[in-house]
Amino acid sequence: MDSNQKHLLHWKDWDAGEIREVLELAVDAKLNPEKYAEALKAKTLVMLFQKTSTRTRVSFEAGMTELGGHAIYLDWRSSNFGLTRTWYEAAYLSTNAHILMARVKEHSELQEIAKGSRVPVINGCDDKYHPCQALADMLTIRLDRGSLEGAKLTYVGVMNNVSNSLVSLAPVFGVQLTLVCPVAPKEDRDHEVLEQARQAGVLVETLDAKAAVKDADYVYTDTWVNMEYFNDPSAKELKEERIRTMLPYQVNADLLKGSAAKVMHDMPIHPGYEIAEELVEEDRSIIFEQASNRLPAQKAIMLRLLGKA
């Protein structure tokens, strides 16, 4: 397979200039969608899902349609991916598609898909990274305030795939990122991107949530338990432990008292857990605009990887 093939498995393989360009492409795709109506005409995207999805599936499928192409949905459980080596199946898929998107449980599975693929592979979410979500988040802030440079973003939650990807992008855009992560499993931390952000002077790590949100422009939270385990009886003890630890860090009116920060969440939302329900529809919430920005973000990523930017 082509070792020089460009993928989006995480942002670490992209230089800062490329990332800034794809963000501005997303801005243009958002504001001027008609410009790209036939940009991917006769192109096929295969979307492979090992995990459940709402936003990732809809935004990629709608995005490919609006770009003039076609998207095929493939459920991991109804395919032959569980019967053989992952990269064998990916090698086949790449002969019938121009680009692949995979949403999988473990990053190692994504690496296997990229190993076999002859076409670009996009990470639609795994246990370590969620690069498409992070791009949409930066797009949301860019559109909201006009510039990312100097924006103060506070993430309150469990250290996870979303926080890793936000940390990757903060130095690229000059975003001042504060992490409030009482739960930070060693296996879920990307020490490389954390150190890069520290060296760039854009990262603060603290457990003082009140101080962290006081002067923030944006406060961001995410689920305390990975979506595939949230309603899983076998994960009951983990869930209960996370709730005990994280409930004092819930994003709610008390935490945000005295702060003018806007509220962000990557969804799905678990009201009463990581966020109080009344904040979801409050004027300061930009959660649904943030979710809608997955569409232009996905478009920009596909356009860039297929050389149609």
C-alpha cells in the first residue's frame, strides 16, 4: 500500500499551515456551499462504523451528497471485518472508493485500515482521537468571534479523545486552552501533544474549575463515560465511580456564575451528568451551532484529502 498516502488519523501528521488552510476551507464551505456543489462529482465515500453515531454519519453522508458525490454506510457487524484481518478488508474497500471514513473503538484498528487502504482514510472517532470534532470546534469559535488567536477555551471533563485533539489544535491557532480533568487515565493521555502545547505556552492544567471558567470565552464539556459504555451494565461500577469524581465539576449555573463564557458540548448530551439541562438551551449555549459545523468541517477535510480544495 502507498506509504505516502495522506490520511487524517490525527492532527499530528499535518503541519500547521495545512491545518489552517483546511479550517479556512471549512469557513468557505459553510458560507458559500454552492461553490463546491460538484467538487466531488462521481466520487464515492465508504463510511465504516464499529461505534454508534448520529453527527458523524449524517454530516459525512450529507456532506458527500452536497459535494456531488455518493456515500456508502457500512456497519462493522454486518460486514466481514470481524472475520478476517482488518487491513485485508480495507484494501478491498479502497478499490471501490475514493476515500474512507472509519469510526472505530480502538486507534489500532484505524491504523490497520490505513495500512491496507490505497485511498485517504479519515478518523471518524476512536479511543484516542476525534480530529473531525476538534476541527468543527475550532470552526465554531472562528465563526463566533472572527479569529481564533487568543481565544480562551476551558475544557472541563475527563481526559479523552476529544481533549487530545483539542490540545493538538490549540498551538496551531493560538488558542489558550485550559484543561480541568480530574480523571485523566494514563492510557488516554497523549503526552506528545500535551508537551507540544506546554512548550507553545497555550496550555494550562488545573483542578480549580471556578478559576478556570472565570475569564474563559468558551467552556466545553463532554461525556464522562465513553458512549459505548454509558448504558452498558458491565460498566456500571466505572460509571458510578466517574459520577462520584466528576459531579463536583458539572458545567452548571453555579460553576458559570460570574463568567460570560459560552457553552460548548460535542454531543451526545447526558443532561444531569456533565452538564445541567438548563444550560443546553440557554442563550449562552452554542452547542447546536457547534454540532451543525460538523458538516462544513467534514466537507473541508474530504476536499483537502482528495485534492479538490
